[in-house]
Amino acid sequence: MKNYKFKINGKNYEVNIGEAEGKTLHVNVNGADYQVEMENAPAAAAVQATPAAQTAAPAPAAAPKPAGAGVTVKSPLPGIIISVDVKEGQAVKRGQKVAVIEAMKMENEILAESDGTVTAVFARKGDSVLEGADIVTIG
């Protein structure tokens, strides 16, 4: 098992990467176990690079902000997306449910932080996300 420590957006993450079984990789992030499905089953040497890129996915969150594309709604905790309730181009009101995340066997609604139009949807049903991961952007 490979062990890594990441600092993403000022938050520390301890990531333990287990063995790959076909296209499935066993990953533990801050004590939470995940089964990461890889789109391509790379050679053994490349497998080590793939999880780091997937784990570091929340880092690009800053990209939409300089472009002035709006407010990015982020995951308040690590978990699994069980529904995404908005689409790109859809008008939303502050407090409207945009997604639902399951964490520790509880469903948590993720709400729009402002009125506007959804300009980007980053999460899909079934995605495992870390705390701070981008869910949608509202412009």
C-alpha cells in the first residue's frame, strides 16, 4: 500500500492507495474507503500516478473564479453523490437543492448559495467526492 499526504486548498488529506484489481483501485482518504474505477487500466507503473491525479481533482476549483463565471458550490463533506438535481442552463434560487450527497449513511442536501443560472455541473451520480470538491457553478 502506498501512503501519500496531500494539502489541497489548505486542507490536509492522508491518502493510502491499495492494490488495483482490474479497473478498480482501493483508496482510503482520511479513514474513508473508496473503490475508484479507472477509465483505462494502465500499466502497473502508471497506476500510481492515476490516483494522485484523481485525488487532487478539487485543486482546479480556482479556475472558474478568475473567469468570473460565478459562485462554485462545493461539497461540505466527503461522500458519494446520489443525485444531481440541476442541469447546465437551469435557473436556480438561493436555497434550492442542487445535489444530494451520502456520507456516513446519511443523505445531505447541497443547496444553491445564490440565485442565478447553472453554468457548469462537475459532479455526477455515483461520484465519490472529497470535502471541498466542486459540485456546480452558478453564474
